[in-house]
Amino acid sequence: MDLSILRSIGLSEGEIKVYSAILDIGFAQISEINVKVNVNRRNIYDILHRLMEKGLINFTEENKKRRFHITHPNKLIGFIEEKKKELDNSKELIEKEIPQIMQKFKESKPRVRTEVYQGIEGVKAYFEDSLDYSETYWIGGGRYLPRKYPNFFIPWNKRRIKKKIKWIYLMRHELRKEYKPYAFEEVKFLPEEFSGAPIVIGIFGDKVAQLLLGEEIFVFVTESKELADNYKRYHRYLWEKIAKK
């Protein structure tokens, strides 16, 4: 039985090992757990304490010896529900503070600002930022995110559609036969000559981003009204003069 899925609800590797050992043994003494998981005895005490705090294990005491056992497996679902409620409460509290944080953020920004993000989390951060703007202009996109990271993209795109944020999309030539349009999206296709390295340009508000989506993932974002206006003119020229439906 593979219980590594428990990482997704916040259990550490040690907690998963100890939980799994108790599940296998049934009613387990600390010495039995120690043999099975090969973890320092002091660490086992700490892990058992954390698992009990989470309500995932319990113990009985006979002849001054504790035997640990897992609680009803449905407690795993209850634990997830508790975490979800905590996150929902945290979300409400943070949402109340966002206006003040945003004000401070805007006051501290320089006239021209450049940021570099690395990895897929950087791409996610860029997409989250775009939800504050009414439209995004794309040059050279290839549906990278929905293909590689659907678990992030699908719920994110639902939020975009709910907010009626428009995409004006100059798509790569090779996607002409396979793409499926999204709501609030206009698409034209660039000539084959524009296909090459997996680099996408995205423009929203005063921000211009170059997204490098190859083996290594980087996002280079420059915030400048002059630069963004120039790229929007470039996009408009390609849209009207070069790209085809």
C-alpha cells in the first residue's frame, strides 16, 4: 500500500512512515514501530505526538505499556476538511488586508521595474497577476500550461472566464489544427517562420513578460508603460497585417 499520497494533506515523511507502520502492526509498541521504520526513538515520540494532535492515531495502555493504533480511516477525510476550513478562514482574513497591502505595494514601485521568476511557480505567479487586468495580449503561445499543468490551469482559467478577462492570442502556426478556443479568447495564427524556441510574450496593463518554457522555465517581467504600449502596437500590427484566422 502506497501512503505517499498523505504528503498532499501535509504529513511529513516521518509521519507517513510511522502511520504506515502502526497500520501494518495494528496495536504497536514504540519498540515495534522503531524496528519497522528505523527512525531515532526520540523522533518517534515527537512524530507520535504530532499524529495524535492531528487525530490520526490513538493509544491504549496495558500494564503501563502504550500500544498505538490508527483512528478510524475516515478521520483522514475529517483532517482534510479541517485544513480546508482553516485555509478558508485564512483566505477571508487575507482578503480583508489585500487593499492595504496593494496600496503599499503600489506606493513602493519604481517607474520601471524588472522581475525574474524561475520555475513553474513563477509562471503561476505571473498568471495570477494577470487576473487583475481586463485583457492579456499573447504573442507566440502554444497552450503550454494547459498541456503540462492542467491541475493549475483548468481552475485558473475558470476564474479568468468568470471575471470575463479577454485573451487576444497570436498563436503558433503548428497549433492551427488542434487548438480548441476558450471563452473570451480571440485567436489568430502566426506564420510558420515565427515558430521556434518555446518563448511566449504576454502583455497586460503596463507589464511585458517573456516566458521561456523549455527544459528550464523562466519568466522575465518588465513593468513600463512605454514598453507595454510599444508591444501592444507590435501585437496590433501582427494581428492586422501578418496573422491569419
